[in-house]
Amino acid sequence: MNRFAVALVAAVGLSAATLASPAFGQDVRAGKIRVIGRAAVEAVPDYVTVQVGITNRASSPSAALDQNSAIARKIIDFAKKSGIGEQDIRTDSINLNPAFKTVRDPNGTTRQEPDGYNASNMVRIKLTDISQLGKFMRDILDQGATNIGGVHFGLLNSQKIADEARTKAVEDAVRQAKALADAAKVKLGPIEEIVHPPRRDIGPMDGQADLAVRAPARTTVPVEVGTLTISSEVEITWRIE
């Protein structure tokens, strides 16, 4: 056998050995299944916060602020007498600004003139007895409140519900991955990666309501609590065997 034939046989033998080597398989990109599991858990709120506002106008800044402070104190005292703890009462804002009025001159032009001062206070109150919310909002008007808003329902143990939603999201991802593997006639290997939340933005959870209340008649304000939904998404990647 000449040297060319020997070299050719050696090259073929080396190629066959390389193809059979386990190291060659490690260079091949492994198949994977990537799934995003989703879940949502509904829960009945067990607390509510409401913003109570006071707005007044007076000729001097001190008069406007004093009037508002007196009403704010009355509202806070009423809340405490209603069984609401100090930790559940918070001042959100205190504002004092000059007020102006529009004056029309004889020549038809208009201008702004000082017209006293506007003072406003906002107090946030948390009620753990949601059934009292309608009555509380009506009663608080008798204490001097001029506006009510920012009603927000929440969960005292939201973390527990969030954990439940995450668990269900993982279960959903596993279910999807198994269905995909069965359809493709392949076997799921070990999990390579779990990402929470998935690599994309998730919209905010819905569950906030804003109410504006002005009730001239002495009636309890109707409030429907409904449920809050906490959602979760998780991204899991499996290797295919």
C-alpha cells in the first residue's frame, strides 16, 4: 500500500473515532423547552384605606390653617373613638396656598386679585372592619370632611396569597412542559433555569378603586368589596433528554 493510501485510511479512521467520541456530543446544542407558567388567585380584602380631605378658605393664612387643623383634629378624634388605632391614622398632606379671583375692569380686560388663602388637609384612615366603611364615610362628613377619595382595598397577609399564586404558576409551567414533551415524543430532562418574574415587564395588579363621595341625604354609602386578584408568572427551562 502506498503512502497516499495509508494516509487516507488513517484520516477515515480518525474521523470515525471522532464521531464516536462522547466529547463530540457535548459540542452539539442540546434541545430545550422554555415555558412561562401563569396563575391568578382571588381573595376577599380584609382591610380598606380611605383618604379624608378638608378644604377651607379664609382671609389670612393663619386663619385658614387653624380652621383646617381644628377640623382635622375632630376627624382624627372621631376615628379613634370609632375603634381605629393610632397606627391606622396617617396625615398624608397639609397644603396652604394663596387664592385669587378674576376681576374684570371697565375696559373689558381681566386680572387676578388676591382672595384669601386656601388650606387643605388629607388624612388616610385604615379600617380592618370593611363592613363599617359605608357608615364611616357618611359619619365623617358630619365631622367637617369636605371630600372623600382614594378608597383602596387590600390584604393584610398578601404575601401568603402571592406565594400561593407563584406555586400555582410553577405547577402551570410543569403542566405545559409535560404536554409539549408528550406531543413532541421527547422526555423532559432536568430543569436548567427558573426565572421569576419572566424576562419581560408585567403589568400592575388590578385591585384599586377610587371613590368620590358627596352625600346630601343621611344614608349609608353603599360599598361592594368584591375580590382582589394576585397574579404570578414564572419562566422555566428544561433540557430535553
